[in-house]
Amino acid sequence: MKDLKFNINKINLLLHSAFWLAWIVVFTLIQSIGGAPSVYLTWLMYYIITLPVFVIHTYLIAYWLLPVTFFKGKYLLAGLGLFILLVIFSAIELVVSNELVFKNFSKEMMFAPGYLNPVNIIVSGIGNHYIILVFLAIKAGLSWYNSKTETAGLLQTKTETELEIYRYQLQPKLILTLMEELEIVEAKSPEKMAEMIIKISGFLNGFLFEVKDELIPLTLEARLTKEFLSVHQHALGRRLKNNVAVSGNIQAHVCPPLLLVPFISNVLKMAYTCNISFESTVLIRAEKKYVLLTFSFWSENDFRLPETEVEQIIKKRLMFSYPGKHRIIDNVEENFAELSIEIFD
């Protein structure tokens, strides 16, 4: 009974009231179609007066009997409980309807003496179970919908948490990567150190102090991407040729901060560990309701990209900020890698 009380306390009174009101109105009309006004009155009073019987019977099954028996695999006990409740409430319904409704509003509809016999009780009880079946069907549908909604909410919260963690981790990870690459430059080309430190400082200044929101102007994204590539251009010298093309009305658009930079950083790590020459191209194009960001990287020699979760994170960021309004295209070959991001406003 504690389970019954607990579940009833959770009932949405408005929805349940609407259900029972609809039941009274609909079945009064069904039972009275073609009858005199007195017939409508009789059936209306029948459903109003017997309402507590049906409500208690239905809720005992839905919120107590089934949860403590059927849902726990106790099917025989559930069947026995259903039969006992059927007999008890069918007998009560017959007495209430005969003595309180038909006797006062339509004597010709009264049952014959001896109506409380096993056959009448069982037949009447089975006939009355339609409302329980309807209620359980609606309850199951609402439970499924609420479960789906709750699951979607949990997934949304999980994604938000993951992206928040990623956002706070992105800064230290990029700084650590730049410091590691700075050490490599110091060992191989110490004369480049001073200029590289200046370029890194300029990039980090914009990155740490201007990137504060979940979406930033596309103009800032383009500038930070250029500055990041400039750092590596200076460090790698002739072994890296950068091409950056920005076109369209980028002032009118926003995007998640540093969308391409983690992928670019992951690709460029490889250039510091080999003597191969590379060429990279960044294309940022904005139209009225469309943004394209592309990074391509190629060499005359074959190369292999390090495996990371960068692309998966990019996909999650886009799904969170632009659900159903984006597309990612990646193309990796033996000496070529490309990542394109399309955003549809």
C-alpha cells in the first residue's frame, strides 16, 4: 500500500481529471444515443455515482497490484489478485448502480431479485474491465513518452557536461602542445625562439581573453586560425606552406570557438617529427545562411595521421550548437587529409 500511496502522490491531477471526465461524457453519450432525456440523465448519474468504484478499482490494479506482482514476475499471483478485485468491485458496482442509480432515476432498469449471483458478478466485472485496459494503455504510452523525454534530457545534460569539460581542457591542451613544439624548435632552430614566443603570446592572448562564449564571431575564429597557423609557419619554415582564404560576409555569422584548430594542431604535430614538406589550405566562406570551414593538408610524400578523438568532439560540438543543420566531410588518403564543416543557419 505504500507503493500505492507513493504513486498516487505523483499523479498529475489535471490529466487524470480530464481522463475520467472524458470517460463520463463519452460513455454517457454512447449508452444514451437515441434515448429520451431521462435516459441521458440516468446514465450520467450512473457514471458519476459509480465513478469512485471504477477509480479505486483501476488505481489499485495500475499502481499497486501490477507493480508488486506482474512487474516482478509473479504472474500467478497477479492473476489471482485481478480475479479477487474483479469479484469485489463488480459486486460493489452492481449494488451501487441498482440501489443508488436505477432505483432513484429509472426503476425499469433495476435488476431482477437475486442479481448478485456469481455469473452476473463475473460477467459484469469482465465487461467493466474495458476502462482499466484503456487506462493502462494510456499510462503505458505516457510512461514511454516520459522515459524517452527523460533519456533525451539525460543525453543532453551528458553532452553539455562533456563539452564544458572539453572547453576547459582545450586551453591547457593547446598551451601544452605549443610548449612542446617550442622545445623542439629550441633544440633545432634556437634563432627562431624569440619570434615564435611573440607569435604564441599573440595567439594565446586572443584565445584566453577574447574567447568567452559558446559561440564567437566568425571574424574572430578566422583571425585565431590564421594566428595559430602563423606560429607553425614560423617554426617549420620552408617545410610548411600555408594558404588561408576568407570570403563572404563573415561578420554576420558565429561558430563554436576554435572549431578547426584542434584538428589542425593534431595534423601539424606530425610535421615536427619528420623532414617532409607539407602544404596546408584553410578556406572560410560565408554566405547568407551558409558557412564553410575547410582545412586540407597534403605532401608529395605519404604520411599517416595520429589517431585521436578530435573529429568526434567536433561532431558533438556541432550537434549541440547546430542540431540537424550541419555536415562534416572528411577525406584521408596516403598523402592528403581534408576536413570540411558546413553549417546551415
